Amino acid sequence: MELKHRIVTTLPLTVIWTDSSEIQATRKHYLSKEQIRQILKETPVEFVVADVGLRLKWMEASRCYSFWKSEAESHIADFVDLIDVNTFPDNFAYWASEWQADDRIPIILLEKLH
């Protein structure tokens, strides 16, 4: 199957990809809302949204701040093990994690739970 047609089948992800290639990256750690705010104060990031049954959705760094404010910020689950999606707007939450890849700006993966 071509990567541009690849969908998320299970969470958490062990690899991330674009339409053209798998990204040589590893998950560094999970992030809280406050940790993401701190990263965004220092540098733009690439957000990637993973939702089971859909393709990965990449947000360009130029849109990272607007995406953070309009969608992501209110849905970040600070505690990965204790998530009740019914307490979040629109009944979904994100596990957030930072991924490290050579020669790329920081990647923050948001794994959608609903």
C-alpha cells in the first residue's frame, strides 16, 4: 500500500509517516498542556494528528500556533492513564507526545481518543 493511503489502525503509534515516507523518529516522552505551551514559546512545531481509521493529519509549522489555540489546547489530556473523554469539549481528547527526528523541527504527535 502506498503511504499516501495508509491509515491509523491502532494507538499508540510506534512509527509516523508522511504521504511519501516513514519518518525516522522516536517518541521522546508524553507531554502535558503546560509542556507544550513551553515548547511553543521557544520554537514552532509540526503537529501530527492520529485518529484510528484516518490518515495522519500534518499541520505545517506556519499553522502550529493557530491550530494549538483553535483545536488542540482544550483537548490535551495531562495524564495519559486517567482520561475520561466525556470531560473534554466534543467528547474527545489527545495524548500528546514529542517525537525526535534528525534534521526536522520538533514534532508533537496528538493521538485522538473518543
